[in-house]
Amino acid sequence: MNSDSDLQIAGDILAVQHLLQPAREHPATVAEFAGLARSIAADRAQWAHLVEYDATTRWYHRLGTGPGYEVWLLSWVPGQGSGLHDHGPSSGVLTVLEGELTERTARGERSLAAGAQRVFAPGYAHEVVNDSLEPAVSLHVYYPGLTEMPMHMAARCTTETVPA
Ligand SMILES: [Fe+2]
């Protein structure tokens, strides 16, 4: 073994649990934000009764907030889409809760079935569309909270306030 350190963990790691960091109350890493979204997805009682569908405009509901982040619940009737946009300075985690969504980017498109997650960094541009014949529900965690959602259009750029 080639090591400058002779530090080793010997014995039962469980015996030193008091030396480990306690679980954080709020997520702070990409993995923890993705984990938060998965835990909400698995707990339908937190969100299923809140979902509404609106054929005239995209429906959204702020499900919760924490230090520096927001959690949004969105519904998509067949044919509804976000348009091509980014999320300003926010990074995020998109999780499909029900149904199926299609995500389009400059690199192509991918189908996102229930349970699928997409993690994106600030400036990531995509379009989310319900191309299926059934309604869909998605969960969006933004860090920091969404303050702007610049739309990407061929001829002009506008700022939308509906999360996606
Ligand atoms: Fe988005």
C-alpha cells in the first residue's frame, strides 16, 4: 500500500456514529435535492389531492419552500407545454410523478415516464411537453427559488413566471 497516511478505520464503524454528521433537515447537495424529490414522489398523500388540471392555462402550485429552495407541483393536460426556456440563475430537479412528459433540448428529445428525474444547472434550456394522451403531473425543485424563466424564441426573448 502506498499511502502517506497511516490513518485507518478499525473495528465497528457503527460504534463511532456520534462522530458522523447528523442528517440535515434541508437538502444542500444535488443528490439531496434529488432525494427530496423522490421522497415527495413516493408520498402521494403530500401532493395527489392538490393536483388540478386546467386546459386553458398550465396549472402550478408551490408545494413547499426551504432555505434557498422551492418545490412546485405542476400538471400538464395532453398537448400542454412550457415552450423553450431556461431557469435563470436556478438549478433544479424535475421529477415526473404521473403520466409521461417529453423533454426537448438542443440535443434532442427524451421521454420521461413516471419516476424519471432530470437534474439541471443554471442556464440549462429545455422545453417540456405532454405529448401523450393522458394528463401528467411533475414536481420541480429549484435552487435558488425560481426568480425568472427566460423564454427562448427565435425572434424575441420574454420572461415567463410560470415554473417549468
Ligand atoms: Fe424548466
